[in-house]
Amino acid sequence: MLAMLAATPAHAQAAGGQGTLTAFLQNLVNLITGTAGQLIAVIAVAIAGLAALFGAISVRQLGGTVLGIMLIFSSSWIVSQIAA
């Protein structure tokens, strides 16, 4: 118990807070475009497919879903083409 109270906290970032916003944004991009984002995209396509099967969604909305997913996962390439 005493050792736990005497321990100093570990700092993951360098002093001064440099890079914390960049690290946060990179983690956010990794979350959206990584495995979690892919699983969410699969669920979205499955739900859109079920809605189309039951006639609750139009082809335009289904196309919007697919276009949105394509833009999310190609966003890094698109930005690199614009900025480079």
C-alpha cells in the first residue's frame, strides 16, 4: 500500500505536451479506418442490404452507404493525392 502511494505516475508523452493532439488524431484515424471501422462498415452494408430486401431503402440510399464507406477507407489516399 505504501509503495503504491509513493510511486510517481508514468508519462507517455514528452514534457510540454508536444504531439498529444497529433497522437489523438492518429488514434482516431486508426479507429475509423482500422479493424473496428471495417466491422462497422460490414454491419452498415448488412443493414442496408436487409433494408433493401424488405423495400425499406431506395437504391439511392444504398448507393450513398457504399459511397460513404468507399470515401472513409480511401480518405488517406485521397488526401495524399491532394497534398502531394
